[in-house]
Amino acid sequence: MDVAPPQELISATAIDARVKALGAQITADYAGKSLVLLCVLKGSFVFASDLARAIDLPLRIEFLGVRSYGDDTRSSGVVQITQDLTRPIAGDHVLIVEDIVDTGLTLSYLRELLLARGPASAKVCAFLHKPSRSIKPVEIDYLGFTVEDVFVIGYGLDYAERYRNLPYVGVLQT
Ligand code: IMP
Ligand code: MG
């Protein structure tokens, strides 16, 4: 089946500049603290790897595998942990790195789960935010871009597990 190429919404150049700015801000805010970047798989693996290299601090990286039940384009808010952290986070300053906050259901669930493990702090860095679809408001401490209510792909984000490797953020053309 032939499909039209995705329409570019956020260019690789714009992403690069924004990620570097976020990295500089996080570097300043977490200086002298023990920082753990918590990459929420799979969607945030691209963002987290660029962000980590834009932060000039000693840090640890942990991966949390989650799958939200639902169809391809809608999250149900029921989150299954598919891979847990490899080390405790008690006493650490945890920065949850998310690909996109859509309804907010996934992130609010994750934040509660992580807070129960006694980190010194748990903040959120989201690459994208779709405020129009918010069901559960969550505080985003660091944000890349706000997007309209469209289904976006690329830079880690998938549609049915495809397009994660696009270097830009796009919209599927129908
Ligand atoms: P939430 O629980 O509705 O906030 O959704 C969180 C998850 O749904 C994200 O981490 C993504 O995996 C997925 N998601 C939501 N919106 C999009 C989108 O526009 N494109 C790709 N994935 C999305
Ligand atoms: Mg997904």
C-alpha cells in the first residue's frame, strides 16, 4: 500500500535548537544534584538521547518500559509496565522524559508510581504537549513544543510502531 510521505510539522533544525535550550536550562537547574533521566520507552528514546547529550552534568539514565492499552491513536490510561528500572531512585532527583503528553493519563499514573519509590524530586520533561486533549492535568516542568490536536509521528513517536526514526515531527496525510 502506497502512502503519501508525512507532512513536516516541526523540522529537525527547530528540534535541535529547542533540545539544546532545554538541556541548558536543566543543566543550570540541577547543578550539584544527583540527576536521573528517566526515559519512558519506547516513544522518548530519541528525545532522551539528544537531551542527555545537551545536559552538561553527571547523570544516570534509566529506562521504564510502558505500554498504554488502547487502540493505535488513543490511550486508555491503563498503563502496563513492560520493563522496570534497574536501580532504586530513592534520594535521587528524577526527571521523567516523555515523548508526548496527550490526555495526561499515562504521565499522572507514572508520576504516582515513581513518587512511591522516594525520590528527592520527580519532575517532568515532555517533548510535546497536546493541551486540547487533556483529561488529567499534569504539571510539565520542561516542554519542547505545544501541538494542535493532530496525531503526530517521528522523533520517537509512532503510528502502529512505524515512523519512530523520522528525524522530524510530522503528520500523516490521509
Ligand atoms: P496520554 O496518556 O494520553 O497522555 O498518552 C501518552 C502516550 O500516548 C504517549 O506517550 C504516546 O505514546 C501516545 N500518543 C499520544 N498522542 C500521540 C500522537 O499524536 N502520536 C503518537 N503517539 C501519541
Ligand atoms: Mg505510542
